[in-house]
Amino acid sequence: MGIHYDYKSTRSAKAMEKQAKREKKLAEKRAKKQAKHGEVKKEEDKTIPIDQVITLDHLTNPDKK
């Protein structure tokens, strides 16, 4: 009984470690795939400057510059 004594008490910790390992592996795989294809997406700053007045046009058509 000594071998299985702490199974239930450490089960959740082991599950979390496995999940973290799985997610880390998946993230590395995705990064490698994106680097291979050159699909690095750059985020655009879509905020409205403070000195501009927010109009209905800004709200309905945010892609218009």
C-alpha cells in the first residue's frame, strides 16, 4: 500500500504538470511552423488618438482610415 498511498493526493499536481508540458510543446510547434512559413503577424494599433472626437463613423466602420 505504500506505493499507491500518495496517488490521490498528487494526482491533480501531476495532471497540471502534464497539461503545462502539453501546452508548451504545442506552442513550440506552432512557433516553429509560423517561422517556417514566415507568417509572423504584426499587431496594428487601432486606438483613436486622444485629440480626435469619436464619431459614429469611427464606431460603425473602424477599418476606414
